[in-house]
Amino acid sequence: MQSITIVLGIIAALLHGAAYLLYAIQTKVGRSSPKSASWGLWEFLVVINWLTFGVAFGNWIIALQFLSGSVACTIVFFYMLAIKKFDWPTKKHWSLIGLGLIAILVWWMFRNAAWANVIIFVALTISFIPMYESLYDDPTQERPLPWVIWTLAFLTTTVNVIVNWKHQPLGLVMPIGGAILHGAVAYLSCQRWRNQYQARLIAANIPEHL
């Protein structure tokens, strides 16, 4: 059982890191358009998520994906800042970070890392809204491959939680929810929606900018 946990943990961590690397490359060459409102909050949340998940469910091997994510997200975030790929977030988007602060408060006041992790998931869900809004208007702003890899990483962690099941259903919130959130971006940026977007441009006689 322990060997399976280690293997799944390493696989999830490697997938997570690979997706960040691929995303950084795509951003550099202009194939992805990161949203500062989302990435700014993710940078804040990923570290807290790693800590609360590991503490709440008592298994730092399962949490390897989130450790990998916290390191990779930090590197990619500052890299995108350096190459000036971000627009400045609105006041509305800055307010989202308040949920992350609430999560820290819950953890500190009640020493309940599990519920803090759930609150972080709620904040993470909200942080995806700017991304979904943008992709609904223009699915060419993202490429699906890194998001598919992130989805696979979260599904791998989900399997790891189930393999090490300790009757803690809250432990499934972040990995399952993360798979859904990232999978939705992959879906909204897939070729089907890109084709429909191109058809709308042609119908409206608007030059393509793919």
C-alpha cells in the first residue's frame, strides 16, 4: 500500500510540474493568455492548500502534487510577471483573496485544516470565474493540453486518497474539485469551441487573430 501511495504521489507531482512548464512555454510564445486575477489568487492559495491538505489528512506523500504545484506556480507566476504577460486585476478580483485569508483564520482559530482546505477550494473555484468568462468569449486564449495534464494530476491524487481511505470525505473535495475546474478549462478551449469561434468571426467578417 505504501509503495502505491509513493508512486501515485510522484506521478501526480510530476504531471503537475509538467503542466506548469508547458503552460509557461505556451505563454512565452503567445499561445496562452493568463489572467492576472486568477493567477494572482492561485499564487496565494497553492501554498496554503498544500499545508492545509497535508495537515488535515496526515499524508504528505499524497500532498506531493500540491507541493509541486506551490513551487511551480510561484516560479511561473513571477516568470509571467517578468515577461509582462499580465494585465492589472480589478478591485473586484482583488477582493477574492479575502476567502484565502478566511481560510487561514479558520485554520488558526479552530485548528481545523480540513475545513480550511474546503474554504480554499471555494476560493479556488471563484478564482476560475475570470478564466471561464474569458474563454466563453474567446476560446483561443488557452490551449487545452496543460489543462488536460493538470486534470490527470488531480485525478491521480483522487485515486491516491481513495487508496488510502481514512473515512475523511473532505479529503476528496480538493482533488475531485480540482479535476473538474481544470477539466472545464480544457473543455472550453478545445477544438470544438475554437471552430465555433472561428465561424462567428467569419460570419461577422472579423479578421482572425489565432
